[in-house]
Amino acid sequence: MIVAVPPARTAEPPAAATSLPELVRTKHRTFSIPFRLPPPQTPDAAAQRVVLNASTDLGVTWGQAAEAAPNAGSFTYRADADGEYWFQLRAIDAKGRSRGGAGPDIRVLVDAAGPKIAARVWRGPDGEIVCRYAAVDDSLRLDSLSVEYRGQGDQGWKRITAEGVLSRESPAHLVGEEIWWAGEKVETLAVKIAISDSSGNNTVRQFTLEQADPHVDQAALARELGVPPLPGAENGSAASSQAAAGRAAAPGNRETARSVLAAQPATPAAGGWSAERATPWTAEAPGRAAEPRLGGASTSAAAANTRGTAARTVAAASPGAAIEMSPGNPTLASGGPPAEYRGKPLQLVRSRRFAWDYDYQAEQADAVPMRVELWSTRDGGVTWQRAAVDDDAKSPINVSLPAAGLYGFRLDILPDLPDIAGGPQPGEPPDCWVGVDDEPPIVELIEVARAQPGEPVGMVIRYAAHDQMLVPGSVRISYSPHADGPWTTIAEGLGTQGDHRWQPPRTTPSKVHIRVEAADAAGNVGVAGSSGPVLVATPRVVGKLGGVTTLPAAP
């Protein structure tokens, strides 16, 4: 079934993204994304094709999902799994120039599956009924929770008052425990738990009475549901009562399991430089015929938007330099508000070829044809080289750099006459900076082994990631029964190297492939995987009983 989501924003020239578009929810994994294009300002700017880029990791990485004619009016997208999907529209003209807004044009949350529920029911020491339960989903509706029971001989279900506690907001993780009296000598009893999510998916599960306490805490239920352990429960028992669950749900203990980047303290490198808050800027050339201004660079390959929630430091493209990113000063791989280096804007891209938007105001632009020249320096302005020329003087200008590294730039607008030479003078400082990093991080999956005797039961995954611009907390470990996925997250937000202990859930296949990913500040993602399937659990052997033979009576 194809369901249309609200139209994406019109493809327009890049601009600083001030906020994310409103999240659209759908219960269907196949949906339509309508679009429309504005009239072209010039004939050569008319779109020849429209490209839809998609991201499944909140903008960390992008890939082309579809391509359509400008008059198609919509794209059809098929999601492989539930989750949040970001989409960008890019209009491509006859010169191959790409136009589109910075950041996502539309966000869609696919929620085709209902919540997961796990629970245990048993008789307490005084005959009371105890039900410990948990539920998880991208968006749970706590008001939809219901707990009912039916004993032997009961004609219908009896509802009890249930008050679950939201212990984690993302993914939404509800925990709870209910205790009630169902009468004397209760031998059999069934409990039915139901809960819905914000997309309208409803899950109902039924559990039977166990005669003794199974000693299953909330951490064990979380493992059954395939979610991270509760805050504060990683090394011990989780909450086993409403009071304990309430403490786990306190705001100071909540965590965000799907955060793109983990928070790390900023520690600038010795002798390095720190970024400053970016402000609107104009590249001015005294005595020139025009006043140029560069906008956001749009790489030819889909670049990532590395968002963060706290200050952190990554290595820059030049040796000994560091970029400090803070909530008000993110570094974007493509478009958006740049950071600063030496008081000038800095952008990070992961391609040596990109299109750069610019604008200018010339007093006699109609009378004299203009020429746009982009000049680059790699030694801070001591020497300059012409990097690109835009003969039609219409944004954007296409840039192709010889190698990765840190470049300074100035934009020169001058009359297109043979006797007028352009270019900055030796010693003039750059007006902006671009760091080019087209190499992904080097990721190593060093070892996957079982825990040693005396250590907690499980697997030990040893890894390391290296890159000059590696983003702290960007390492993600996942597993899959197949070498090509789909992949299930084991842990994310990990440090750049170390040992991670993994207790595989009961639902994990006996043999799986392990993968480690790490991202750098330019959006490159490095991947390392196990050379083959790894044995994580002993396969179960199913036996079959045959006939019964009587034995002689004992003497």
C-alpha cells in the first residue's frame, strides 16, 4: 500500500537550517513523497532531473534513494525496517549543478510494528499474584496500558489498575510491577497485557502463572526485548518494584539510546586552535567591482551533518589543529552554519569536488560582463592559486581540488576583460576555510571472543578506530545472521577504542556476523566486520521421545 506523506519543502538554494522539519508518522513502509520545483530564475538553471537522498541514521550518512523527472511530482520510497528516515531533494540542472536546502527537507517515522512486551507472573510467598512486565517501542502510549487476568473457572477477564513508568524516552521503555490478591489456592491463572503506540499499532500478549518466583528482574526483561539495560542497571539488578522503577525514570537517569554522537569533554590540542561562534560574513575585496559572498558548499557526493549535543573536540585536516564543536556552533559537512578557524568560517566536506553557492552586487553588472574567480591557499595566504572560474558569473561555482587537506579561499569578482588580472595579493588572509577529508576512518575489529573464566558471561568485542577527524562517541557495534545485514545494534556512542562486553539475548542466532562502524567530522564512515560468522551460543538440540518400556519392580 502506498500512502502519501505531506509534501517535502521545495528544492531551493542552500541556506542555514534553523530547525528540523516536523516529523511525519506512518504505519506503512511504502509511501509517496510529493515535491514541486520553483520556476527557474534563468533558462540554464532549469532542473533536468530531481534526486532524492535518504538517511537512516539521523543525517550522519546520506545515499541516493531515487531519481525522477522534474514533472514527476513525487517519489515512491520503500523502507526496509521501522525507524526514522530523513530525506533531501536535489534539483540538478543541465550543467550538473545541484540545488537544494541544507539539512533534511522531510522526516518520516515508519512505525509498522507494534510494541514489544515481556512479562513474568508468579505467586508470592503469601499467595499474592505478582506480575513484572516491560514494553518497548519508538513511541508508547502510556494511557493505553491495560493489565487483565482470568483464573480457572472465571467467565471473563478482570482488569486491575496498572501504572507503568517510562524509564527511557528513546526508545520508549516502560517498566512496571503489579501485585494483587486473586483468591486462595490459585493453581492456574492467565494475565493479558495490552499497549499501543502513537501510530495506532496495538500489541496484546498473554502470560501464564508460574508456581515460584522466576527471579527475573527488569534488566533481564530488557534483554528479552533487545533494548539497552535500564539506567543504573548495567551491573546489577534493575528495579523490581514501582518505587525502584520510579527512581530509574528520574530525569537525571534517563538516556537517549539513539543519539547520533556521545558527549565528550573538549580538550584542544596543544598549540592548536579553537573554533568560535560563526556570524554572518561577507568576503570583501577593496577596490573591486563587486562585493562577493560565498554560501554553503554542496559536495557532489552526499555528505553528512554531524550534529552533537555537547562540546567535543575532533582533529582537523591540518596537523596539530583541532575543532571544538558546541551546541551553538556545530560543524557541518555540507551546508548549514559553519564553525570558524582563525576568525573565519570553516566548512568540512568529504569530497574534493563540490559546488559552492555565492552572490554579489555589482553597480554596472548589466553593462559589463563579469568573471568569477575562486582562489585558494594552503599556506595561510602566503601564496595563492586560482582554483576555479565561473565564466557565466551565475551561482554556483564548481570546484575541484587536487588533494585532501585544509584550504583557505577568497572569491574575486571582476570585469571579464582580457587586460584585467585578478587574484589576491601575497599575504592577504583567506576569507573562509574548507577542510577536505575524503578518506573514511580506519576501523579494526581486533577480536571477538568469549569471556574468560571469572568474568561476566558473554562475548568480548575488541576494536579500534583511527582518523585525524574522528568524532568522539561515534563508534557503533552491530550484528546480523547474514554478512550483508540487516544489522541490529549491540551498542552505540562508544569510545574510539576499547573492549565491549556483550551478553547476547536469547533470541540471538547461534552464529552471527559482527560489524564496527565509526564516523569522522566530515561524514565519512569506516566499517570493519568479522571475517566470518562468530559462534555466540551453542545450538540447541531438539530430542524426540519414543516408546516406554516397563521395568521390573525393585527388589
